[in-house]
Amino acid sequence: MAKRELNSFRLVLDFSLRMLLLLSLLSLGTEWANAGPTKVGNGDDGGDLESGQRISTGILIETQREAAQLLRGLQVQGIEGLGTLIPETEKADLYLAEQDPSPQAKTNSETQAELKEIAQAIGASEPYVYARTFAEPHAPTRFFPKALLLDRKNLIALHVHEALHRALPAEIREDEKSVSRITLAITAAGATRDRVQETVSKELASAREARQEAERMQRQATANMPIVPYNANFAAASSLPPGPELKSPSLFAYSLKSYVLPDPDKSLAPLRSMHSLRSFLYPFGRGSEALGLGIEFSYLQAQDEAYLGPVGLSGRMKLLTWRGFDVDGFGALRLHSVGSGELKDSPMGRDILEVGVSLKRDEKWYMVENKLSVHGGSKAEQKIGAVQYTHDYGSIVEAGIAAALRLPMVEDGGLELGGSTQVLLAQNTRVKGGAFDYETGRLRVVTAGPEIAWNQGALRFSANARFVIDSTKGASLDQLGDLMGHGVGQGSIGAGLSFKF
Amino acid sequence: MIRHHAILSFCLLTCGLLSGCGPLRFGDPGESPPAQEIVLAVDGVKLIERDILRGDDLRSFQQRRYSLHANARLLLRYEMLMEENLGLRQDLPVRLRLFAESAEDLQIARSKLRACPITRNWMMAATWNAAHPWRGGEWTPGAEIDWEECVSVEAADQPTTQLCSETQALCFNISRWYRLWVRERKENFGLALVSEERVNLLGDASPGKAPRIHWHENAARVW
């Protein structure tokens, strides 16, 4: 049952992501279609389309009708991508230029290759510019004097070819190779509707794949930008590594946090500091779709003793890049009850599952990241004397912002000045044991702090601080019960050293 | 004749069965049923002292001995006293029993030690300044206490149970506290032992002499 629910969830998630990707592609496609200079069928600047005489009789008109008849015979109107080919063929205004186009075009090797493609497609013996059109619906076709030397069969193919530039979907109408192959499929001896349909489908699929690959390359290029590592202070708050900088995404890090404790009689955990050793590796997947998995060990220094603290397991994966922002999904499981006594027998001894989404933009001079996550509720057992207490924590919603200014003072690194702030909203926590029964109500804790870091190649050294700047009266980080995620007391001062590979 | 024999046999059999199961009581309707004593160790024993700042300080619970003075008080609570299935008899006293560490402590306790109702809920992580470490846990330093309802140690010459006649035993009659707080207000916040003069009491880690609560229930009849 759980597996089925998981599969359903994955299907819904997969569908949502695909829809998001599709919408972004559509948006990009629209932008591309409307942006930049208008291309012309044969790939030049279209200057020679600005003159000529409209024609209404003659072999060009006759072959125009014959081309339309050929297309009707093949019933191309029912083929995906060719729905407007017949009207584009038979209703196009035809013009005859007074002279052939400038010979400068022949010096362009790309144009020469295209002319050969066209010549082969229409069955002409010489690669000349016979006709031109704008690659947009309802544009006229302009013929050049050389076209009058072609036979009827070649002219029919030429009409079809030019009409294809206007009728095909935008993603392939300007691809001379694709248009030529479809022209051949339509005008070849023994052409059938099935063959035409097969050719068009193949060309469309190929074009879409190419578009997706271009998208993927663009995303990867964004991810591989030579950026300085992310803001470690923000990660310290979330205990998660940065977005996948897939050039060298894996991370090995040590950090130390010294807690600023509240009054002792309001403290749930008498901890002075936490040492943390973290290894975050990207062993699965490839490119920008790699999945990172991390393990973190902590060592706690209490007032008069030290012991092994929580163990963290975490994962992170980039979901998509949207308008320059990396959207990452992440999850973390912090296991506090791995051993008996010590931390387990305290209000902090609970296991926590966190899931969230991060939106991040990395540029050469700055970095900004927004994070939204939810920490699940769980219970901690504590025995004081002969009385057993149960601390039933509610869930926590966390919204955070981190930003940093980068000063690339050396070739492979530089100084980074930044800070972060988090708003934490914790649902009610109930403490019950013996005759004692207490509920905290909803708690609000707002933290903020600066960070300064020096990056040198794969190494990064940082110093940071984080303090409670606002909270529900009397609340501290202790009462969130998330030692590895948010720490304790009124905040912390910390330092870290990391190595990326 | 046969019928008379049958009736006689039935009566003898009935009496025999009843007497075989136990004493045959017809009882006085005004007479209270017999009571049995219930004595249970107090599970919530917590020392609050001005110098002990942390609620989980190991010196503040499960100790063999507690030293009380002007800046150190002992919070006591039998945590399950609110349970409605306790068949506690209202007409008989409820007592708290402790042991002084020495004869000298016994003398001081008889004159200085008082058991006072606590007026606010607390947990075992309580300190001199806070009833609990959570938000809003601060309380009047030394615990919030109803000073007017404090009771002293029962006089040695008062008729008490065997429980209170042991050597160096100290008994408090807390029946009024039970009636006013637990029964009527449904609040079991326990009692604070207060002494302005230093006195040493045996704690919850002392086998056999830990603080105990004592009450009576109706005796279970054996038929």
C-alpha cells in the first residue's frame, strides 16, 4: 500500500515537473520565435525579396496548381505539421525577380551547402537560388530567372519546398535539411502518404530532441559557471550542502559552533559547542541531474562532559533551472536517538525528517538563495528522577534567505561577505509526565547573522554567527528541539573549513 | 416428616456454606467498613536550591540525603494521586512521612520544618527560579507556595499509625491539602518542604526511608 502511494506520489511529482519544464520550454520557444532577426528560407538577409513583379499566369502559376493537386492526392492535410501546407502552396502570391540574387551569397559555404540541399530536393542539376520566401505563414514566394530553366517536375517540387518553409512548425521550418528531406519525401516518385507522414514525424522528433538537448546544455552551462562556493552560514542553519555545483559538487567539511546559551534554568540542553564532520558526495546520476547524498557526524561538548551527538543523513538534487534560478529539492534525516542515555535521554533526543525546496541564483559577484522547508514533528522521551516525560514536538516551517557579495580578489577565489536570516514557525509542543502537562503553543523564532568567507581553489574557510533577533516571549532555539538543524540557546558563533572535489 | 427433614437439611447446608466462606456479618448500618493502609513512595522528589541553576542537575533528585535551609527546598508529589481509581477514604487522614537523618535533625524538623502546598504545576526539571525550562516557566524564586496552608510535623504524642512511630520518622497530616487541592480543585501540584534552619532529611535514594505518602482505603473483603 505504502509502495503504491509512493509510486502515485512519484507519478504526480514527475508529471508536475514535466509540466513545469514544458511550460518553461513553451515560454522559451515563444521568446525565440519572436526574437532576433527574421531568417529567410535560404538563409540570407532577404534583401533580394524587396523587388520583383507579381505574376498571375505562366508556368509558375500552372505548376503551383499542380503542386497543390499533388499534395491533395497525398492527403497531407491530415499529417501532423502539414495541416496548412496545401493553402500555403496554392494561395501564395508569386513574384518574379528581374535578376538572379547577388553572387556574394555563393561565397558563404553554409549557403552553398543549403543550395545543394535544395537542388537535390527539387531535382535540379545546379545549386542556384531559384526561389525565396519568408519562413512565416502567408508570405509570398519570389522566383528568380534561373527557375524558369527548370522543368515542371522541378518547379512543382520548388513550390512545395517553399511552402514547407511557411507551413511546418516553427521548430523545423528554418532547418534547410529537414525541409529538403520532407520535400523529397513528397515529390519523389512513388511517394505515399505513409512515407510522408513517417518522414515528417521523424524530422519533428529529431528537432524536438535537439531542442531539449540545447536546453539541457544551457542548464548545465549555468550550473558549471565558475562560481565561488555558496554561503556556508546558510548551510550551517540547514545542515545541508549547497546547490549542485556540478563541476566539483562533492564536499568534505569540518565546522565548529559555539552556542550562546540562555539562562541555565531555561535551557533544555546544557551544550556549549558542537563539532561536525560532513561528507557530501554525488555518486549517482550524471551532469546536472546527479543526486547528492551526505552523512554528518557530530560531537557535543556539554558543561562537564563530551559525547557523540546526532547523526545526519541528507540528500539533494537539482530539479530544474528556471530563468537562471536553480531549483533544488532536498531532504535530511537527523537521528538523535542512536544511543541510550546522554542526548537520547533529553528533550533534544528526537529524530527529525526535513524536506524542502531551495531557489538559488549564483553569479560572479553575488549569490542569493531562498529556502522553504518543513521539519516533521516527533517525540522525545526524558526521564528525570523517577518521572518519565514525553516531549511531543509539532512540525516546524522554515523560510530562509541567504545572500552574499563576492569579491574575486585572486584568480581562483576571493572574499565573500554575506549573511542569512530564517523565520521558524513551530507548531505546539506538549510536555507530559506524571501530573505535569504543559503545552507551549505556537512558537516563532527569527534568527539572523553575518558570514565572512575566504575561497581559494577548492578550499574555503568561513566564520559566521547566528542569533535569535526576535521570538515568541521566552522562546529560544532549545524549544525547537533540533540540535543539528538549528542548534540551541540564543544562537551560535562558528567557523568552518571545507574542501570541494 | 420427610418435608421437615428436607427444610432442616437445606438450612444447615446454607449456614455451612456461608460460614465456610468467612465470618458471617450482618453489621451495623452506621459502622464504617474496615480500612487498610496504603503506603507508597513519593516518586516526584526534587530539590530546588538557589545555587543549583540547571533543572537536570544530578544533585537535585534521587539523592540519599537532602539538606534543606532558607535557600533550599524540597518539592514532593505523588504523581498518580489524581488517579480516580484510588479508593482513598475521606474520613481518615492522609499523611506524608519522611525521616530525619539524625536525632538533631529530628529536633530541628519538629520545630522548623513545614509542608506547604505548591500553587503552580512544576516538573522534575524545576529550579529555584523556574517551575520548568519551557516558555513561561519562571516562578517566584523558591517556588510558588500557599503559605497560609502550611502544616507542621505532627506532635510526637499524637496518636498516629505505626508508620509514624518509627525512629526519626516525621509525619505531616496533609488531609486538608488533599481535600482543598486534589479533591476539590483537581490539581495535584504537591507540597514543598520548607525550613529556615538547616535540616537534613533522608531522600528517595534511601532504601526503606524514602519519603512516602500514606492513606487508607476500604479493606478488600474475603468471602
